Amino acid sequence: MKVKHSISKIGMFFVLSCCVTLANAADTLTHIKDTQTITIAHREASSPFSYLSENKKPIGYSIDICLRIVDAIKKELKLPQLKVNYLLVTGSTRIPSIVEGKADLECGSTTNNAERRKQVAYTIPHFFATSRMLVRADSGINNWTDLKEKTVVTTKGTTSVKLLGDRDKVRSLGLKLVEANDHNNSFAMVESGQAAAFPMDDVLLYGLRANSKDPSKFVIVGDGLSTEPYAIMLRKDDPAFKAFVDREIANLMADGDINKLYTKWFQQPVPPKSTNLNMPMGFLLRDTIRFPSDKVAD
């Protein structure tokens, strides 16, 4: 009886502790309710995840997922007229936008890794990419060793910068690394011949190529450098809000809605040029849909 009594007391303490923690942490939802506004950080050229349509409206796979979360917040807070503000961010400003409270959700093409988790939190991944490189079709470049002594551009603030630096050290390629402010700028440097290659997550490269003036002039090549789990980014000090968002993403996966969104953005024509990536869903995302988890390999 004493043992049972002790266990009951411990269990009650745990429940109360959790309740207190969640209550104290519910800053984001409280702020959203008080201001009747939610702010979504988005990208300009991370097609098909987060980019601007012809009328400058944020669209994409990640944006659609975030708007489903917004719908859930409207129901939870009983705010059918909840206003959605958008904040344009770059690879360099996206993390500060969350840390400084300028945005509530970052809905782009952001990789969840250990270094970034020191500053921010991530939801359940909604995509897994592989780092490769975009080159001109007439460049003769097929793999990383072909880049020896060449100029290579990467987008500032992305994980590709470190990956390429590591590859350069291991293979002694003697690369000249330059950084552009966004993916469009990086692509333009390869297009103009200022850089020989643009290493980045393969799906982003496919999107940039598909939306270029002449996609046939570019190819995506190279062995995969890493696997990049994309996830929505949010503040690190609000576990209650993260739990809410994770639950809604898990619901999207359980209901099969995430599959419909994937088909819409990766296997059907998308704006602005009605291009089709024809990219089948990878096994890592299929497994995550079956067993949703925010745990990723670093």
C-alpha cells in the first residue's frame, strides 16, 4: 500500500509539474490570441517549398502546411478571423526572425540539425533532401572531384557551406568558395558563368532549374553529401506551442493530407511556369508519415 501511495504521489507531482510547465510556456498561443495575428516567415525563391507567386504572394508546399496549422490555431483559439502576416527572410535572417520573435513559424526549406537546435526548435520533418550540385550541362562536371581549382557558389546561411568546406578539406580540391544572398543569386552566378557549380539540396536545385529560361542548359549531378531533414522552425522556449504544431502535423500525416500536398507540389505542374518536378516521395518521408517523430540523425 505504501508503495502504491508513493507511486501515486510521484505520478501526481509529474502531472502537476507538466501542467505548470505547459502553462508557463504557452507564450506564443497567448500572444497570437491577444494580437489576433500570426506571423509566418517565408522565402523568396525556395521553390516548391516557399516562394513568391507572380502577384508576390507566398506559396509552396511548406506554406500550405503552415496554413493548415493556422487553421488549427483558429479553431483552438476560436479566432476565425485570425490575421496572417508574412515576413520575407533569407538564409541568414530566418533563424534571427524566430529567436527575436519577429515570426511565429518559419515556413521554408530549413534543415533541422544539432547546431541550429541550440537556438530554435523544429517540428516533425515534412521533407528529406540530399545535397548535390547544379552545373551547366556543357561544363563536363559530373562529380565533386571535377571541381578542382574551380569557383563554387553557395547560398549564405545554409548547411551546404560547411558541407562543401569539409569536402574541400578532405579531397584537397582547392575550391574558391563564394557566397550569394539567396538561391536565385547563386543560380544566376552559374547561369552567367561566374561560378562552375552551385551545391545545394537537390529538390531546390530541381525547382530552380525547372523555373529557369532554358532548363535543358543545366543538370544536377554529384554523389549525395548529406541527408537534409526539412522542418518548420519555431521558438525553442515554447514547448507547448511546439507540441500543438507537432500534433497538427502528425494529424496531417495520419489523415493522408500530407500525401495530397506532396502530390500537388512535387508531381503536378506548379506556378509560375506550370513546371512539374516529377519527384517521387522518398523512403525517409514515407517512413516519417507512418511513424511521425521530430527526432533526426545529426
